[in-house]
Amino acid sequence: MNKTINKQSTSSCSCHKKRERSDEEYKKLINRLNRIEGQVRGLKGMLENDAYCNDILTQVSAVNAALNSFSKEILSQHMHTCVARDIREGKDEIIDELMDTLKKLMK
């Protein structure tokens, strides 16, 4: 795969494993993260410019929603690829890993 964007190692199954993503999938995820990064920079600017508390909280809510949406996308990809593959291969320990991940996401 030819990644034109600066790409570090991709890992979605655990910190030891990797999952290659298509160029299109990778670019969509990077674009989403770039938008979130911009929203967070916007929050910093709001704070530096003494924005009204309620306006900052509204922007925080938008950032949280964007991060949740990103998490849902990664989770869906993980379940359709890594989890499905491991279950087909009889590696049932992936279910425990998935449950641990869901617990972290649901805090």
C-alpha cells in the first residue's frame, strides 16, 4: 500500500498486533482525526480569547461527539476484521479482549 500521508504503525487489535488498512480507509480516518484536532485547537483559541463558558462547553460537546464517532468507526472495523478473523480461527480469547475494550469505551 502506498500511503501518501505520514503514517506510523497501525494497530487496532491490541498493542502487539497490526492491521493494514486500505489507502481510502486510512485517509478517511486521518481526515476525521484532523478535523477533531482542529476542533481541539479551536477550544484552546476560545479559552485564550476569553470565550463565554457556555460556548466553550458547546464546543467540548462537539469534540466529544466527534471522538465517539471515531471510536465507533474503529470498533466496527475491528469487529468486522480482527474479531471475526480470530473467532473463525478458534481464538476465543478475542472475546475477552473485545469485552475489555468495550468496558473502556463505556466509562
